[in-house]
Amino acid sequence: MSNQRQTRSACLIFNPVAGQSNSEQDLATIKSMLEPEFDLDIRMTTPEQDADEIAKEAVEQGVQIIIASGGDGTLSAAAEAVVGTGIPLGVISRGTANAFATALGIPATIPAACQTILDGKTRVVDAAYCNGRPMVLLAGVGFEAETVERADREAKNRFGMLAYVLAGIQELRNLESFETRIETEDKVITLNAAAVTVANAAPPTSVLAQGPAELLIDDGLLDVTIVAPTNTMSAIAAAYNLLQSAYSGEVANRPDTGFLRAKSIKIFTNPPQKVVVDGELVGNTPINVECVPGGLTIIVPAVPEEEATEKLEGLPNLRVESKKPPAES
């Protein structure tokens, strides 16, 4: 119609079985907020067709924006399909863990996530390829992979994020070290490790990715965290120390935890270890992870929380006076 203003085309990829809320109600909320602004093509994921395939089809059809709504698996799969395309990805997280949204600073409630998409501020961040498969968050070798396998869907539905933590604690009891060889563009490292995590972006709950004080998601580098404890007690202590570093922003400082940054990383292990990429088990080592600088365009909140440099309101008996610099003579 000629009197209608131009709306942008958006493909909404919606996983109807994600999370614990009422998905029909969730979809109604999303539609009520987004349909006035977007020409919304709503596509449901099914056991036969996942978010990755739907997103690839939408890219081929020339859609302007892809919006994914579901758990971390749905969001990562949609993100992987848009790596390198320049098409902005909007994220409406409805999963149990919400790791994807947390890692990228996107609100976890549906109204706030929809508002973020309506505001339309984009940020270009790095992505990666692991054995040729697109990766947005992280690849875990050893411990992380075992934990993901242990935290099955039933437990995730009942306990949410706690399921991963419980699975992790159980897995620490079975911790076994393996011979590891890590090759970067400028060095080769060999050691016995219990877990190696290669992160592009990761939420604080991905404890084993938290060696560096801060994971930089637009520096063109991958962050590798190596955990090499000698027994169960030191494994628990190392995990606790990494969790602290995730929340405090301070570098992990234990002799059994190491970290480095590199553009490309190859990991070989003996015996072969399970590998998980963005929360999905994908096979065994060896792996080759390559950073794709600026590979993903993501729609983010207009004022990211981390950019707030001052907050004084609400302090008791507050008085702020302006100190003007003396005028130049």
C-alpha cells in the first residue's frame, strides 16, 4: 500500500520447545512488539529443520535482518549461519542458560530483547571456525565437553543453569589429565591438561573459559584457558578461582591455570578428547580453531552496561559540586 511506510524484512526463527515458559505467549509478545516495525517472516524450528538451515535459507532469500528466539543451541546455530554475511542478528533468549545473550551483553527478558532489536544498534564482533564449523562462543576440550554431555535436557529443564554447575562438580570427580599439544601461529606448547577452552566470547558461567581478566570479543584474537590440576581438590579450587576471575575481572592466578591469546589454535590430545562447540558435542580432537575478525554483526543494547562510567544517584547525603578549571589568563 502506498501510504504504508517501508518496513524492513526480518526472518524470525522461533524454537517452540525452548525454555520453561509458555511459547505461544512468548511468540505473541514478540509479534506485538516487532510486527509494527518489521515485515516478519516467522519460521519455527522442528526436529527436521534447525535454526542453521532456516537462517541459511533466509540469507539466500536476501532478508535484511535475522532474529533468533530460543535457547543457546538455537541462537548459536542461527549466528553460525550469518557469520561472514554482514546481516545483523537480533537475539531473543528463551533458554535455560542464556549463555549466548549474557556473553554478548544482550538482555535476557523478552520485552527488553525486543526493544534492543527495535533500537537497532549494531556491533561487529569476532567469530571463529572450529574444524571448518562456525563458532561464536567457545570450543571446550575434555572437561567442558564431558560436562555438557552430562547436563542432559531433563536436568536442564528442572534445574536450569544449576544443571551445568552440578554436572561440572560431578565431572570434577572423574577428572583425568591428557597429553596436550597446543600450536599457535608463533609457539608450540606441550603439557598434561584436564581441560582446554578456546573462547571467542563466553559468559561468566563458562567457568573454564575465564583465565584472562576479560574476554575481548572484537580484538581479532581467541582466548585460550588451560586448566591442569593435579588432583580433584586442586581442580575444584581452580574452577572456583576461574569463577571468581569471571565475576571480578581479575586475572586467574593459580599455578595450575594458564591462558594465552592467538589468532589460530590447533589442539592435539592423547588419548582423543570430546569436543563441544557452542554447547553442542561435535566429535573428538584434534581441532583447528581460526578467528574470523569482525565475522558477526549483532544487534546490541543502545547503551551497553559496561560503558557506564559513573553512577552516583541514590547515595546517602550525596552532594556533588562542579570544579571548573581556572580560566586561562
